[in-house]
Amino acid sequence: MKQAIVARTDIGMGQGKLAAQVAHAALSAYEDADQRTRRAWKGSGQKKVVLKGSGEDELFALADKAEREGIPNAIVRDAGHTQLEPGTVTALAVGPADEEVVDRITGELSLF
């Protein structure tokens, strides 16, 4: 099992902001998963990868694919208290789910 977090590279987030947005996405998608999936993912080591996303349109397209596959996912929008405008889409988490299913959606992306 695995979770992929796709973070935007086009908005100039600092390292701390990036880390926070990735954490928000990971937790939100985990909460979207059913109890059986949560247990299985936790029991298998909670594998995660962080990937590069080119922009908001790409994140929404990937989220649509995840929805069609029935995979837990979460889009993160920033509150706008620091570096970004309120509502800026920053990251997407796909999974936790079976690794091959997550890879069908995010497998073409580069590691962050």
C-alpha cells in the first residue's frame, strides 16, 4: 500500500510551507479512507512518496482520476496566513491504496 502526495512546483512555496502542505494532504486523505484501508496502510509501514505537480489543473485532473478509481484523496487549499493567497491549491494526496492503483494515477510524476 502507498500514499502519493503531489505538491505544486509553480507557486514558490518555501520548505516549511511545503512540508506543512504535504502533511495536511497526507492526513486529510487518510481521514477519507475507510477503516480497513487505514489499518492495512498503517500495518504496512505507511509508505508515502512526495511528487512534483506542475499546477492546479494537474492536481484537479489527478484528483478526478482518483475519484473515478474510488481511491481516498484530498486537495489542500492554503488558508493564506503566510506566503500564499487564501484558497491557493497547494497539494493533493492520493491514497492510501494498493500501490499499483496509486501508481496508475501518479506514476508518471517525478519525485520531489
